[in-house]
Amino acid sequence: MKKPTQDLIEEHSGIILMLRIMEKVAEKLKAGESVDEGHLSKIVEFLKNFVDKCHHGKEEGILFPELIKNSENEKLVNELLGEHKTGRDFIRGITESLTNYQKGNPDAFHIAVNALGYSQLLDEHIRKENTVLFPMADKELPNELQTEISEKFEKLEVEVIGVGKHEEYHHWLEELENAYLR
């Protein structure tokens, strides 16, 4: 079984792709161009369900509690938790602005501002996790515990987003990448 941190790093690559897509969408919105509402809805669902509930759920509910058993890790973990909260605020801003956008109100600028803020936050957040937190976790957590964490990750994924949803999100990433990055 692969290490739980490897699972999270793989998820980060999909999240980073979505951040690049969001940046292109934000550019279009700021330029006054219209963006497919279905695409915007997919972006929001991906952020809410995959990034926040599933990915951050794995970190907050499973990995972080193991890491803070060592009090030296508390500062970093609390910093990351704060960034998760700030990310939720950006997602809430995008969601509220999208509701207005769908009703025909020109709230595109607020979608763009929140999308860009979220993207900047997560770029730094992911870098911190990939280069500091995950190597630390790999070093500190015994193999048996890592196996247990991986099993809990799989269970959480099924319970939180459901069977087959992960694959559907990958298809959305491909669709959106083709629409905005190619």
C-alpha cells in the first residue's frame, strides 16, 4: 500500500490543475467575457466536495490528529488548519457570487477575486504540505500507522464523495483543462 502522504500529493496535482483552470476563468471574467455556468458549477463542486470535504477531510480528521501527538508539530498543523478555514471563506465567496451570476447579476468580478485569492492561498499551502509536512509525516509515523491511515483515507473517500466520484472529478478536470488551458 502506498503511503498516505503519496495519496495526498497525487490529489494535490489535481488540485493544482484546477487552480490553473480557475486562474484562466478569473482572467476571462475580469475581462468581461462570459464563462459557461456549467463549468463554474463544476469548479465550485470540485472545491467544496473534493478539495474541502475529501482532501482536507483526510488531513483534518485523520493525518493531523496523528501528527499533533508530537507537540512540536502543533504550530505547523494549526497554521495549515487556519489556511483551510481561509480557503473555505474564498469558496463561500465564489459560491455566493456564482448564485448572483446565474441570476444575471454581474458578479463576475467577485468570482474572479475570490478564485484568484483561493489560488494564491492554495499554491503556498500545497507547497508547504508537500515540502515540509509530508516529509515530516513520512519520517515520524511508523509504517503500521501509515497503513492504517491509508485505509482510513479510502474509507473516508467512499463515505464522503462516493464510489466513482473521484473518477468523475478527473473527467471534469480533463474537460475544463481542454476548455481553458489548451
